Amino acid sequence: METKGKDTKPNGIGGNGISSNGIIQGTIWKQLLGFFFPILLGTFFQQLYNTVDAIVVGNLLGKEALAAVGGGTAFVVSLLIGFFTGLASGATVVISQYYGAQDEDQVHKAIHNAFALSLVGGVLVSVVGYATAEPLLKAISTPYDIMPLALRYIHIYFAGGLATVMYNMGAGIFRAFGDSKRPLYFLIAGCLLNIVLDIVFVGPLHMGVEGAAYATVLSQVLSLVLVVVFLRHRTDCCRLVYKDIRFERRMLAKTIYIGLPAGIQAVLYTVSNLIIQAAINGFGTNAAAAWAAYGKLDSLFWMIISAFGLAITTFVGQNYGAGRIERAKKGVRECIAMSLGATLVIEALYISFSRYGFMLFASDADVIDVGIGILNSIAPFYFTYILIEILSGAIRGTGKALMPTIFTVFGICILRVLWIRTIPPIYGTLNSVMACYPATWIVTSLAFLAYYLFGNIYSQAKASTISKTDVSEG
């Protein structure tokens, strides 16, 4: 691999600011928030892609079209996209640890290995997603009147899967550097394009749900192009060099070791949600549309808690790589406190203004009433999920990815499926389906807390830095 030639122009990691990188120095809570807010805003704009689709489609095309672009369709998309996003998290951890250790050659290899992985993964998402869309939608009991619309939307979405996977990998690479601002700029550009295209395609051009899908895909292509352009214009070892995009055996193994459990976890998490979606679909189109609308409101909480999770993963990864273990631990504690405060505010807002939120997505009174019932069953218990996200991110930041997957598989996925198979058939109510969320969050949070406190997760970090040629493998 060529890393020292004219095309690469390595000035060293320090040349791009690691000496002033607050992730491994400075006031912790300020640095976490400085990293958190761009991630949050970036996640907001990423979620806004589908939210704009839902608002435009729900108001112009009706509740059937709303259910078609949300609800079960969103879960099917996340089933495949989520797997490769989880896999990409392995690359982020590897890059962040080498970046914290200031190992230029390994950072360069890790970046180009990550791009090779995203190329292959993006093609697989497009092919597998397109081929399995219909059986997956049938498997979750998608209502008959929704199926044709949902299928047309999801086929177009998966056709653009390469751009989605590669963008997510590129954004993860920037975050591994501690740069959470540029992914935000890329998403803002893509989201603005999406809004314009949604209005034009669904409105004046009358392209229906297909127009919303095309708008989303084209917008994600723009975000990917911006990622590539900015990585190409770096002047250090982090610069993207096309001829260096390839698999490197040892780097690929490390990436998969950390990322594969996260990818499997994302799939199993989504499978459990698909089973819940099937149970909700059994209550009819109103319930399916209400769940789709709730998912858009619910995304605000997930944007915030996921941003904290991403922030702490990079924070722990770089400090672990630099051997600053006590700083990593303190960062975890402060991140939990900040995420708890944010969550309590969200809960209060949701409970107070839920009706107005649902009116953004639906005008049908029955759909709104069902949606409010769903929200009141779940939102007050958001705080029980915090430890899962923050501690999972911290543990992955040390390179130990297996235990978070085990806890999630058994504490959320399996327990949630058992709940759906036993409790709702007894009570026969939508609330009995919703109750599986807080119940499984509490059990899994306790497992994560016990492992974090007593699992000795930081034990393999050296006194000053990780090895210049290896990353901890758990």
C-alpha cells in the first residue's frame, strides 16, 4: 500500500489538530457536548429525510401512504441498513483507537479498509434488500391496502442502498477523528435537497410514494459525494486515496471482530421490532398509521440518546487508545448524567404536547387517539433505556463488542419476543404490546450496569497507550 507518495501528502495526525483535540484533554463535559451537538443535529437531519417523506405523503396522499413509508417499511429498511451501520461502528472504534495512539500508518489502512467494506456492503444491501422486500413485508402482516405502496417505496430505497451504506461509513470515519461537524454539514445539504425534491416529486409531479423514495435516495447520494470530496482534500494520513481502497487482512479482522456483534445486534433488535410491528398490524390500518406517526415523534428521543452513545464511543475509544483510562471513566459518568437530564425534558414535552405532534402526520381523529395511547405507554419510561445506549457505547469504545450483543440479544430481543408471544394474546390490547418496551429496557439496563461495574472492561489498556500495531480484541 502506498501511504508516503505524492498523492497522500501525510503531514501527520498532529498536523490536523490532534494536539488540540479536546477528546483526550480539556474539560470533559464541554468536550462531550461539543462533540454531541453536531452528532445530534446530524442525526436530526438524517431522521428528517423520512420525517419529511411522512409529512408530505401523509398530508397529500393519505393514511395508507403514510403507513407505507413508515412503520413496517422503516423496520425492513433498518434490518439491512442497520446491520452494515453496526459493522461500520467497528471501523469507527478501530480508527479512533489508532487515532488516539497517533499511529498514522494504521489510521490510513483502517480508513481505506473501511471504504472497501462499505462498497461491498452497499452492493449487498441493494441486492438483498430488493430481493427480500416483499417476503419481509408479508412476514410482518403488512395490511393488504398498504402492501403495493410499501413495496414500490422500499424497492426504490434499496436500489440506492450503496449511497446510504457508504455515507454512514464515511460519517463514522469523520467521527473517529473527533470531527462531528462535517457529517452535519453533509446531512444538512442532503436534507434541504430532500425537502425540495419531496415537495416537487409528490406535489406538482404527482409521483406518489415513489417520488418520496427518489427524493430520499438522491439526497443521500449528495451527502456521500460531499463525504468523498472532503476526505479527498485532507492533507494528512487521513486523506482518501482511491488506489488504496482495499481489504487489509488484519485490519478487516479487527473491524469485523468489533463491528459484527454490533451488526448482529442491530438485526436482532430490528427482528424483535418487526414481530412487534406484526402484532400492531393485527389491530388494523389505524393502529399501523398511528405507530408510523409515533415512530417519527419517537425519533427525537432516539436521535438524542444515539448521539450521546456515538459521542461516548469515540470519547472512550480515543482515551483508551491514549491510555487515559480515568478520563474515559469520568466521561462515561458525565455522559449518563447529561443524557438523563435530556431524557426527562423529552418525556415532559411528549406527555404535554402529544396531540399537536400527531397532528403533524395525520388528520384522522382515530389515528391521533391511538397514537396518543401508544406514546403514553412508552415515553414515560424512556429513562430506563439510557444505560443501555451509553454503557454499550463505552464498552465498544474499548474494543469489547461481544458482551453488549449478548445482553441485547437476551435482554431485549429474546425477552421481547417471549413477551409478544405470551402477554398480548392474554389481554388482547394494544397497550399490552407496548408494555414490552419498558419491561425489556429495565432488564437489559441492569445487565449492562453490572457488567460495566464488575467486568473490568478497561483492563487491557496499557499505562500510556495501546500498541502501535494492534488493537485490543476484547
